[in-house]
Amino acid sequence: MNKNLVEGKIAVVTGSGQGIGEAIARRLAEFGAKVIITDINREKGQATADALCAEGYEASFKYFNVTDFDNLKSEIEAMRDIYGRIDIWVNNAGLTGTLRVDEITIEHWDKMQTIDIKSVFFCTQAVYEIMKEQNYGKLVHISSMAGERGGRSSSCAYSSAKAAVLNMSKCFALSGGQYNITSNCVCPGRTLTAMAQGLSWLTDPKDDPKLTIPMCRFGTPDDIANAVLFLSSDLSSYITGDIIDVNGGLYMK
């Protein structure tokens, strides 16, 4: 594969101090991007950036709280000022939940919507203005299989927010085409991350991947990162408003 797929592009990945976000940042760096690591965990975010730099890649860390709505625009403009532009924006930061529909409180619902869709929209809105000025941009949003078919092991609040991300992505795709901006989603299935530790499918024998997933294994952060790399590169220049499902075929079950 061409190791220069995103050569010279400036990429921002939210929530990239660990897990899927870290894998995405690493993959983009490996294929030539200059990556801005953002996270609310300063220690993990800085460690990720330092590790990439130690391996010869160009990366920097910026503390970023995606729910600091009063300062989102100025914070994102400050990221733009690091390298003079933002070519790729990956909305990865989020959280999950496992409450049953009869357990969900207003507080749980509001927290999930604030982090998993409200922040995604307003971050995207801010970076969209930068991309319009550039007449170029790649917006990639991490949604979930739960957003497509409802939450089996995650809460209704989570799956509803992730469904909203899918629709939001299409709205930016409709508006962004005239500015050479694409907007697409990646929907992971059951992926082995720290966030997945509290979910039932990880340990329940009836969810053994050899029985439930055609590819006979759970996904890894690298599987998700590969899909994001494609949507961040010009190989996907005529793809917008679309979804890549990365679930080993589980969606067919």
C-alpha cells in the first residue's frame, strides 16, 4: 500500500490518547499525515504524541475538551494555527453506556447526548468553516453499529446518539460537496478496547465470536483505523454521506 496516502495532510483526531483514537492517529501518521492528538487526559494524550515523535512521525498534543462549548471555535482555530490548516478531522471522542431502557435517567440521557452527538456537531461545525475557506476537507465520524440497528449490549441513549451522528454526517455531506469537503462515518462493531470492558458481549459465552461473527473474531482498533485512513485519503474523493461498517460481518446476524 502507498505509504504516502495522506502525505503532508494535517489531521486532528479527538479522544486520541488511547484506544481507537490512538490507533487512528498512529495510522494517519504512518501514512504521512501531521497529526494533532487531542484528549481531556493530558498524560495519555501527551504520551501518544511523544511516542509517535520518537518513532520519527510528526505529531503534537493539544488538550481539548469537546464539551467546552463556549471555547470550541477558538480552540479549533488554535489547532488550525499550529500548521496553518486542518485537512482531516476525525470525531472519535465519546463514551458508551449499558443501562437498560427502564434504567435510563434524564442525567444519563443528557450526558450521552452532550458528549456523543452535541459535541460532535459543534466541533464539526467549527472545523467545517475552516475547510470551506480551504476548499478542501475530510470529515470522518466514529459512529457505531448500535446506531444502525439499536443497542444490543449498549444503552438506548448511546445508540440514539450514534444514530444521530449518522444523520448529521449526511447533513455535512450535503452542504460540503460544493467546497470539496467529504463527510463519512465509520461504524465499528464489537471492538476490543478499554471502553468495551463493561459490555456483556466480551465475556458472555453465547457471544463467542466464533459463533456470532462470520470473521470469527472481535475487531481491533487497527481495523477501525484502516477504514478511517481510507476515508481520510483521496482514494475516497467521490465518497460522501456514506458509512463503512467494520464489524466482521456481525451486522448480517
